[in-house]
Amino acid sequence: MPSPPANLPGRVLFDKASILAGFLMLMQNILSVVALSRFAQDGEEKAPPGRLIRRVLLNPLIPATAATSVTTIASALTYTLWLGVHG
């Protein structure tokens, strides 16, 4: 299998943008869960901080986005290390 060229244009910037986009999506999802839980309808009680943290952690988007961010960072690090060895 041939090795990819070490000087792929835009690869490093694309990796940085992917990491930033994943982080921003994670923060957006966390803030949306907090806002929706904190400012509940008038008939409902406002969630205490412990329940609010639990709701954030149990929201399926949060662990999925966090796992995607970890995978993206690992991919970027692996590629950077590969460039260091083969570049």
C-alpha cells in the first residue's frame, strides 16, 4: 500500500478545524441541555445542579460528541506523529 504524501495541502488546517468544530458542537449541546433544563415550563421545578449535571451526562448527544472529538484528536495526533517519522 503506497504511503500518502507528507505535504497534503490543508491537511493540518483541516484537522484543527475539525477539532474546533467538534469542541464547539459539544459546548453547544451542553449549553442547550442546561438552558432547556434550567428554564423549564412554569409548572415544573427548576432542576437542582446535581440533576442538571446528570441530565447533561445522560443526553445521548453529549457522549457521542465527546467520543467523536476524542477520535478526531487521536487521528490528528496520529497523522502528526506519522509526518514526524515519514516527513
